[in-house]
Amino acid sequence: MNELEMAAAKDPVCGMDVNREIAAAQGLTAEHDGETYFFCGKGCKLDFTEDPARYFDPSYEPHM
């Protein structure tokens, strides 16, 4: 795994690849069930924190 792959995470709301370090520095993270999730922007973070279970439903497909 290269350095870029290690720094990337999937935004669970929109499916975008997100740089973990940048997201963390901008406060675009949320904890849920002991896991840290990273987001591309405030909107995705807010959507996730309002209803995290929605994004774990097997029928949910991330979209932008």
C-alpha cells in the first residue's frame, strides 16, 4: 500500500476519496461505534451524524 492509499478514506455519505489528515485537520471526522469516519465536507458530516445507521444499510449506495 502506498502513502496515498494509506492517507485515503471513503466518505460514507457520498463515496468520495478523502485524505484522512486533511479531513481531521478541518474537523471533518465523526466517531461511531468506536470507528472514525472521514468526510469531504460539512454537509456529509452533518448528514452522517444525524442518522449514521442509514449509511450502514446494505441497500444504501453512496452518491454525490
